[in-house]
Amino acid sequence: MSILVLGGAGYIGSHAVKKLVEQGEDVIVVDNLSTGYRKAVDARAKFYECDIADGSAMDAVFNENDIKGVFHFAAFSLVGESMEQPLKYFQNNTGTMLTLLEKLNEHDVKHLVFSSTAAVYGEPEEVPIHEEVPKHPSSPYGDSKLMMEKIISWVSRTTDLNFVSLRYFNVAGASKDSTIGESHDPETHLIPIVLERVLGKREKLYVFGNDYDTKDGTCIRDYIHVEDLIDAHILALKYLMDGGNSNIFNLGYNRGYSILEIIKAAEKVTGQKIEFEYRDRRAGDPSILIADSGKAMDTLGWQPKHNKIHEIIADAWNWHQKNPDGWMTDEKAD
Ligand code: UDP
């Protein structure tokens, strides 16, 4: 029996593939390489370059493999971009979900672990945010994921599908052995951008907004190590396979850092002074996102192991120093 990882060539998906193969699982990866990199995928996994929206290609994947569970990481995930191109998000994320759910049903796949996001909450009514806090997404990205959750939930009531939706807060860091890490083109996430600035890969570091209602006026986020995040996925699949009901969990550390605190922590890790400039707020950004992950701990038995911001940044730094261009080399996505 195999585990299918959709979007296994992306930042988070590639870390899942690595950990699963290290645990002896048989892993199948589907990725259209629109934002992922072939070389990020562990060589022990079986790789299909295809699009989830392509029903007949997905039929082949399910027919050729005996799949016991699916991790679904394949989606566009940029708040800022989604404000400019909402349809790209609703089509690629939400629209594609319909085909995927049809295929899971046709091929009798019963377990789905879905990548959701803290962006479903928008500007939260309560902090830390537990799963029942009202959802008012402030971007098409957040809404595309909330719609996907709702669609999965309705389908799960009428079929044998059981799902776990994991609402990630801000994922960062790299594998502990620094063989894989975060690489996007273009990069928009704070920690890699700060580290690229230190490496001289960018001329400027901009802090988007210093007039938020937070301790230093900059946005606060709950940064979670990618290794801890993947542990939660593996526990979620086990939970479903052991007969657990469909469920939703927040994943973060119950602790937030402002952008200025992240820059300070990065200065400490890298030993370098990091200059920045303030810019206007970035559209769609909530001021503060901090997770209450008590439910994941209680129900899944999830225990974070790397919940120190300096460790997260140090692991990212190790990867970036070794790979200053990320996966972007001449043989991009070979
Ligand atoms: N941010 C910033 N400068 C950058 C990139 C991000 O000030 O070059 C801010 C962004 O506006 C947000 C926070 O850092 O307040 C985290 O953004 P990121 O894109 O890393 O994650 P998101 O919270 O959007 O998922």
C-alpha cells in the first residue's frame, strides 16, 4: 500500500515525501512542477509529472498504485498574489478539488489529509485562534481553502471519505540535515527573504506596514518548523486509518513573533546586522495570527519538537547558505 503526495515537489510536500520514505513508506508523488522542483523530490519516491485537474492522468496514478491515503499539498498559496488574481486561486485550488474528490471516490480512497491555512480566519476575533473561531478570510487564497474544506466536508458526509484538514500557521525552516528547504520563485515569505538579504541576494528588505495594532506596529505570526508540521500530517493519517472521524486542527506553537522580532532573531542566528525599510501594508494581511493547537496535541498526540524561533531560522539559514539560489540553478526543475 502506498501514500500519494499531491504537490510533493513543493516546499512542504517535499519534506513530507522525505520523512515518509525515511519511515519506510512507499510514496507516490504527483506534481505539475508549476511551482515545485523535480530535484526536491526524494529519489526513492515514484514521480508522476501531471496535473490533478487531468482526470485521466489521475486515473492512471490510482490504477497503477494501491493507494491507502492522500496528502494534498498542491495549491497556490500566496496571499498577495491572490488579491491580484483571485480567479487563479479559485480555479486552481477550489476548482481542482472537485476533480480530485471525484477521483478519490471512483478509486475508493478513504483517507485524505488536506493542507489548509490560518488564512481562513482572516482578522481573528480571538487570539490564540482555536478551530471554532469565526472564519472571515481576508484574501481569495484564504477563501479558496475555506471553500475546499467545506466541499470536502460535504463530500465526506455522502461517501466513505474521511479527512483531516490541517490549518497551518507560518511554516518555515528546512530539513534538519539541510538537504531540502524552502525555495520559491519569486520568493515572498518573510524568513527566506530576510536570509536572502543577508546573503546579498536582494538589495532591499521591506517590512510591509508599521501601523498595525501590535506591540511594535508590525504583523505578528506564529512560525512553525516544517519538520513538526510534517509529523502532524503523519499522525493525522494514522488517526484516520485507526478509524478517527473527519476533523480539523490548527498547527502552530501558540506563540507569535512580530516582523521586527524575526529580523532580530535572524541577526542573532547569522551574526549580521540586517537593514530594512518600511513599506505600505500588503493587501490581505491580517495583523495577528497565533494558533491554539491544543486540539492537535490532545487528539493526534502531536508534540512539537522544534518550537524555538532561533532553531527554525538556523535550519533555514543552513539550507540557504548551502543553496543560495534555492532550487533555482541552470537545470531548474529538471
Ligand atoms: N513580510 C514583509 N516583508 C517581506 C515578506 C513578508 O514584511 O518581504 C510580512 C508580510 O506582510 C506578513 C509577514 O511578513 O505580515 C509574513 O508574511 P509571509 O508572506 O511570510 O507569510 P503569510 O503570513 O502571508 O502566510
